[in-house]
Amino acid sequence: MLRALMERIPEQEVESHLLHDEGEHVVDLVRKHGIVYWLPGVELVAFVLLWLLALVGPIALGWLFIVLAFAVGTHAVYVTARERRDVFVITNMRVFRASGVFNVKIATMPIKRILDITVDKPLLGRLLGYGHFIFESAAQAQGLRDIRFIGDPDGRDLTIQRVVQRAGLRGPANLLHDD
């Protein structure tokens, strides 16, 4: 039921933010790990239970159960939409994050400005396959510092490192030679 709800939520528009005339293309489009939908799942169960209480419970409290079910259901839909529309995009030129349900926010960082990436994998994340990125750049006050609940964080980190390497921003590894 939650999956059917998610399929009705419109996708975040990414293509319109690409610099096609400059040759920019998407290398990886990252959605949040499924763990972020646990709260809407619990709220969906509560929604059904509240409706059942409204139907079979005390008639004098039926209106209260319906109002509570509406509030819980509305929150579940909003949280699901918020998480589904929060995407992290890796292109050959930059990384950016597009988020927002009613207002869309785009945070961008050119590949050459990425100084360091910390991959944080909590115990539950290691078990379920998600982690968090912390980007370090010259400009710290930005919307791209913390990217949370990324599936396959090690693979995504390698993808970013490959893009940085292909952009020529880091030279080949210096090997010590005995001449």
C-alpha cells in the first residue's frame, strides 16, 4: 500500500537542472534508503486502526478518531513525499541535491570544490546498507554538507572519487621509484 502511494508522488525534476550544452550528464541519481519510510509505514497502520476504531468504537468518539486518522494520514503522505523527492545527483561536473515538496531547493557543488568526503555508517546502517555523507568544501555554509540515508554509501563514494579522477582534479598516485 505504501509502495502504491509512493508511485503516485511525482518525481523530482533533475534533467532541467543539467547543463546539456556543456556536456553535463547524470552519472548517478541517488534516492534515500528505504529505512526513511518506516515512520510513514507505522503511521499508515495507525491510520487504518483509527478508521477501524471510528467504525466499531464508541459512536460519541467516532469524529475524534476520524480527525486523528486524517491528521496521521496527511503526515504520512507528506513525509513520504518529502523523502521521495529528496534526491542526490552526481554528474560529470558537479554534485547537487534537489529537495522539497511544495518549494524546491537545489544545492550545488562543483566537483573541483569537494575537498573531502566523510562516509558515516552507523551500526544499523551497516546492517541495512545505508550511510551518511559529510562533504567538506571551502564554503561550509551550504545545503550540501550532510546527505543522510544514502544506500550503498561505499559504492557512491567510489563513484564520486571516479568522477573527480576523470575530471583531472587529482593526479595519478605518485609512486616512489628507485632510480
